Amino acid sequence: MKPLRHFLSIKDISEKEARLIFKKASEFKTNRGKNALFFLSSQTWALIFRKPSTRTRLSFEVAVRELGGEALFLNSQDLQLSRGESIEDTAQVFGRMVHGIIMRTFSQKELELFALYGNIPVVNALTDEEHPCQVLSDIFSYEEKRGSIERKKIAFVGDGCCNVARSWALAAEIFRFNLSIAAPPLYFSPIDNPFVTNTTSIEEACQDASLLYTDVWTSMGKEEEMQKRQVDFSGYQLNEHAVKVASKDVLVFHCLPAYRNKEISTELFKERAEDIYTQAENRLHVQKALLAWLVGKLDDSLPSE
Ligand code: CP
Ligand code: NVA
């Protein structure tokens, strides 16, 4: 019996496993449409989403289908969960009918309970705490263009407490890059490890950086804070000033959706749009490989220690 695996946090994966996933993702990307590998043949995977999504839903639905499985999208409002049915009962029932769950929700704890009771793989498709699929895929996107991310300086401008920034901060320790977060002090990263620094200065964070990254100022679920955040983050826009102090071959990424002239200037987005759309596309290839890893299909090629 293969061990049951989940992907609830970026910490659920070692660097070695991530590299195996990247290798397969690269093959999937090159061979798309030919040499299909039906790793999820005869399987049904449920997507349970409590928040809106364009990229994550689309990329996972396509990923499951291209791997020969069926994807079943369920809006959580349609489930008895919305009327107070317990997570334990819900997860038990899902575990008896589908082969895996891809879930977008608010609380990380809820996701963990699904993993505890479902007895099937559970994937974090974004919680308030983490967005590990995004960051795993972003590291692949960086390395696809620039090679190893190890020892590189990555600058994150914006909300250092948000899910994407937290997954970046945890990933820094796994992949050994330096993450410099530029944010107002209230939004400094809560993740404490030797690879993460916080500063209020965009210039300091972006100086010599190899990748400039940003995300929305107001994450889903924080809408009531939007006005305050527009004020708090007004000086924290990624724009040509940040690019000027960064490394000459700096990449600019945005997880999307992007709000022009808020967290990123219209001009910079336009200039870097091709890379940003490729970054979005790579979600598909990386998540296909992640699913293959979760069902134990990449193990045989694991190099020995
Ligand atoms: N980047 C990302 O996860 O986008 P969606 O919210 O559209 O899924
Ligand atoms: N931090 C953002 C990410 C969107 C993909 C949010 O949670 O809304």
C-alpha cells in the first residue's frame, strides 16, 4: 500500500520531491496533446470551492481530465456543509465516493480535518493561510527561465501576511532562497525563519533581486478591510522604480488576478504580461505532475538518497 499523501502546505513536500514534480511538469508541458499519461484513469476528483477562482479551478479541472480522470466541481453552498453538516461526516462520505479532494476554503483547519477524516488525498487550492500550488508552480516558472532559485533574492511587495506570501516564506527554507518582504509593519510576515526578512522599504527589498513578486492588497475574505488596505498599501506598488534597483535580468511575477495601478502599475504589467501569463499557464503543468505525485506515480523515478 502506498502511503496516503496530502498537499495542504508547501511544507508537505521536500525539495527532492518538488524537483521530481518539476521534471514531470516539464515533460507534460513539452508533450501536451501527445503521449498522454492517464495516471488518474477511472478516478473522480472533487473540487470543493468556498471562494471564487479562475485559474485554480480551470487548471485543476483540465489537469484531472488530461490525466484521464473526471473532475467534479462543487460549490460549497450546494453542500449540506453550508447547513451545518459536520466536516467529519462530509469528508467520510467524499472518501467513499471519490479518489481525491481539491479544496479552496477559508480555514486551514477545515482542510486538515478533510485530510484527517477523508482517507483520500487532499490538495490545498488556497486557504487564508497558504496557497502552496501557486508557489510550487511559481518556483517552477522561475527556474524554467533562470535556472536554480537557490541563494537568489526574491522580493515580495505587498501583504506579507497573505496566503501567497506565507507559502513563499515557507518555501524559502525548503529551496534556500532569500525572501525579502516590503510591507507596512502591520503586514510583515508572521513566518519566522532565517531565509525571510521584512522591511518597510521597497527599494531595500528589491535591491539586486532576481524576482519581483506581488499579489492583491485585499485577499478574498478581507473585503471589509478594503478601504483601510488601499490606504495602508498606497506606497507599496510594484513599478519601474523597483525594476530599476533590481538585478538586470529580473523577472516580474503576479499570481493574478491583478489590479492595475494598485499593487502593480499598468505599464509594468503590460511590459511583463507574457511572463505573467506563462506563470499562470504553468499551474496546469505543475498541478498535473503534483496529482501524479499524490497518487504515487512518480515514486519509481525518485533518486536514492
Ligand atoms: N492565482 C489564482 O489562484 O487564481 P484564482 O483565484 O483565479 O484561482
Ligand atoms: N491572496 C489572494 C490570492 C488570490 C489568488 C487571495 O487570497 O485573494
